[in-house]
Amino acid sequence: MLETSARLLKLLSLLQSPRDWSGTALAEELGVGVRTVRRDVDKLRNLGYPVDAVPGVAGYRLGAGVALPPLLLDDEEAVAVAIGLRAAATGSVSGIEESSVRALTKLEQVLPSRLRHRVRLLQSVAVTPTAGASVAPDVVMAVAAACRDHQRLRFDYRSHDGTSTVRTTEPHRLVHTGRRWYLVAWDLDREDWRTFRLDRLDPRIPTGPRFIPRQAPELDETTRGVASGAYRYQARFLMRAPAEQIADRIANTIGTVEPVDATTCILSTGSNSLDELTLYVGLLGFDFQVESPPELIDHVRTLTTRLGAATPA
């Protein structure tokens, strides 16, 4: 009886992977015959699990049922889920903080001791609430579904100054920087790749029609758009330090660094505030020169005069 129960659990675990299983493949994994697999599948169905027959390949897949079946996770999957729930509790997606904590508590209760210790180590890591704007879960799900299904997505988009436009896109990927969610998409009206902040985006449902995915930009181009494209001011600084030293202090979602020579580099970044740009780069601890935009150059001159007047003669 114990052997049969253990086999049913392993069968359920196999069926939860995102693939179609032939009866022969399941039999090899379980070390039994194909007839035993058919009987075990019938037992799972009698227990309420929606095991669907796959036409054409004499196989099986786990379908969607009226209730959520228990998930069977291996060690690394369980730890990964715990880390994800811990991050979700910081509030980057609004409305799921409390449910994330409840789910993490339930997961910890059923973990074997060897994994419970690993997960509890997460509690010693201080996770502060995200400083970025939160995004509604239905927005994340709608955009993620459009990316997955290769369906055009139209949405109302609010720029940094509050103006709203309707954008028609071919969505490619979601990017989460730890502070904000972004959509990387092909803008059909502008005929170019664009990066959009999800907290400024209101999807228009239904989506469609389907599209053939284009060659996507490389990851470094995506992070370049995240670092500056969604902000009011895009700035360039000539940093009087090797590129390696600046890159070691700048996350690629905050700015991009391009070497000029062995002792200087260009830092490109963005912000909605000229003060924030000035202070952020000034506090890096290296000499620098503002190359653009012109309003930042004027702002630094004004701030320099003000700071100089604040010191005693």
C-alpha cells in the first residue's frame, strides 16, 4: 500500500511539469508497466485530479480543475517559491503582501526540516518595502499574458508630466528591477522598441490580434531603456574614473557605463529630478563633468553657487 501511494505521488509530481507525458514515458519513470500507469491515472481521477488524455500520442497531462490540487515541489523549487513569496511581501505588486506572508507561513509548516532551516534563514534578511510605485496584480497578469500569447496590447500610458496617450504595442517581456516593473515592447506607432513603466499603464482589454515576435533587443539594451528611458531627464556624465570602478557602484538598471579610455568613462542615467541626478552622481566620490542635458548643466552651476555661499569666508 505504501508503495502504491508513493507511486501515485510521484505520478502526480510528473504530471505537474509543463509537458505531455506518453504512457510509455511515465511507465519508464515509475518503473512499472503501461497498464499500471493507466490504473494509477484512474485512481488520480477518482481522487479528483483532472488528468486529461492527450489525443494522438496516447499520453496524459494535468488539466485545470475546479479546485487547486496540492503542488509537489522538489527541494530547489520549494526554496525558490519561498524566496519569491518573501520578495512579494515587500509590496512591488499592490494588494498581495498579506496573502504572500500567509502562503509563506503555510509553506514553511509543511517543509521537511532540512528545507525549513534554509527557508528560515530568509527571515534574518531584512527586506525593506519597495521604494518604487506598486502595480495592480491584474495589470501584471494582463501584460504577462499578452507577452506569452504574442498578442498586441493597447493601453493608456501616463508620462512623467501626467499627459496620457494611447499606445499600440507588440509586447515582448516584463522586467522587474527590484523597484519597478517595466514592459519592453515594439511601439507600432513609433516603429521602435520602447520601455514602459507598468505603474503608469492601463491595459485595454481584450488584447489582439496575434503577431509574429520580432528580434528582441539584447538585455543590455533593455536595461539601458529601464535606466533612463522612462524618466523626464536623460543625462550623460563624463566620469574621471575607470569604467570598472563606476560600474561596480552602478546597477545596470540605474545607469549604463561606457569606457572612453583607461581613466575616464561615460555614465548615462535618468531621473525626474535634476537635484537627484546631481546628488546621486556627486556622492559617487569621483570627479565628473555634465555633458547633457543643458538644463542640468545650468542647475549644477546654480547649485554650486548656492553651496559656495553657504560656507563661511
